[in-house]
Amino acid sequence: MHNKVNNKIGVSVLGATGMVGQNFLRLLENHPWFKVVDVAASERSAGKLFKESVQNKWLIPTPIPEYVKNMRVRNVHNFENIPPDVTCVFSAMDLPEKKATREFEFNYATRGYAVISTSSANRQTGDVPMIIPEINPQHADIIPIQQKNRQLPNTGFVAVKPNCSIQSYIVVLEALKNAGFPVNRVQVTTLQALSGAGYKALTSPELKDNIVPFISGEEDKTEKEPLKIFGKIMGNGITPVDGLEINAVCTRVPVVDGHTAVVHLGFASKIPSVDEVKMILSSFRALPQELNLPTAPATPIIVKEDENRPQPQLDRDSENGMAVTVGRIAKDHFFDLRFVGLSHNTVRGAAGGAILTAELLVKKGYIA
């Protein structure tokens, strides 16, 4: 375990043929620290060359990376054929049952692999860190507790990234809190891109020229996950924060990539002016920027003055899809402030966010 390939850490991508898996493969091409040495998917694709398994389903605008075209796809449930140089596993797998997905991820951890997952299955598992590296890098310190609780090898653990829908505004709350303006209530309406629902949504006639006002399970995640992210490690788990309430309406809109959020904020005590908010957000920097992690955006929050921004087409790819773009910051009649946020749901909200988390865990010594 922990062999490096040309001094790079060998990684496997699970669910490599799906939309998020494809983004992993694109973003990991020429990564300075990680090298993909294994791709795995469901039984359907197992045994085929990667290029055959995604023949008409490569959904990324750039071509299939050369390095992966002729890799043979492993069945994700086949542990015998994992190359010996794999240390870290990026999982974009969701099995039909949440419980099965939870166990599946820990099956890899039990064998000594560092698992970074984009699935929601383990997000509310008490001893699993759900990390946005700019907000709660300290939650990585639950890993030794998880390993002890579950008798995992000292190289094996599960860490997850949160839901894509919260990424377009939650870092704003962190920046404001750091500046001495804690938020205690949030009303958010999300306008979520089709790619968040995978290949089926992109090709579905029901989602063309249409808005769907409900996404199953999404509002619950949007309301609960930030509370864990802002929580504290206590005893054997992470205790959610008190004093923050979030109310969410989540909708699906006919945009390919980029989740937009219309956000109304109420403050616990002091209320910043609009100009203060702009200054706080545009100057916000955190640990990934200090550590200069390869995937970290130099400017995590980009503030737009133009009143018709952010827009998915114009802003989702800012900082390689890793920045959050914020505009329309204004006083609000019912809440204290409002703004519109945007982030790239399959990059910052999925594969890119997971890669950034893995980079953080390398720096913290959890991935050797």
C-alpha cells in the first residue's frame, strides 16, 4: 500500500463511466500529485476498454483523455484486481440502496484505501468528515477516531464532499462569520442544472424547456448538511452547529452545468453594509489558498458588480470551475441581505471538490 507512481499517488476512480466519474478523469489528467491507475464501474461496463464503455456517453466537451482510453474497466466489487499502487479511491458510485453504498465505501476503507466520495450515503454518518476545504478542514481530525471506532487500518478511511446545491452559497456564510457577522437564518431557492441529475436528465424530454419545482431529497440535504459542516468534533462524532436555520426550495432548470442559488440572509447581531459584504467576500482566503493546493481557486469567491451576473454560461468555469461567483448583493425588505450565488455543480460541487479535499488530506498526512 502507499506505493507512488513516479512519485505520484496512485488513484482509482469508481463510477468512472458516469458524469461525475468522467469529470474526475478530466480533472486528474496531468495532476501534479495524483495519477489514475485504475478505473472501475458497474458489472455492465466491467471487462471493457474504457473507450468502449463510454462510446456514446462521453459527456465532457473535451475528448476522452488519452491516458484512460485503453484502461480496462474493473468491476467495482472486485477487490482482487485493484492494482497494488492504488492508495486513494475517488468514488462517484451510488448503489440502489443508501445502506449498501455506505457499506460499499467502508469495504474499501477496511482494505486500507483512503476513500473520498461524492455520494450522499455517508454524509450524515457521525464519524465521517464532510469537507469543504475552505470552511472545515479541521474536520479531517475525526479520521483517527473513525479508524479507531471501526478498527480500520491506519491508511483506510471514508471522507465525503457535501451536496452540490449548497456550494453556491455556504462559503459566503463562512466568510461573513470570519469577519464577525454570523448569519443565523437563511432562505435559499436553488436553480439546479441538469447535469446534477446525470446522463438521464441531460437526454430527458421532460426537462427540456421546463422547470421542475421539486428534487427528491434535495431540500432536506440543503437544510441539514451546512449544520454538520459548521459543527464541531465532539466525542466520537461531529455535532451539528446550533443557532443556524436554513429553509430551502430546490428546483431543476434547463441549464446544462452550474447551480444558481437565490439567497436571503438574516444576521445574529451586527448587520454588515453591502459594501462591507463585497469587500469581505472578495478578500476571503482560507487554508487551501494558504497551502497553495493544486486545485484550489486563487480567489474562492468572485464578486460581480454587474447587475445581470452571475450567469451559468459566463461564470461557471471561473477559476477552472472551482470559484463561487456572487452578484446582486443588496439590502432585503424581509431579511437583512440577499444575493445570487453560482457554482459549477460537477466541478466544485462534485469531482473538483473531492480532489481538493484529497489534496488537503495529503497535506494533513492522512493520505501518505
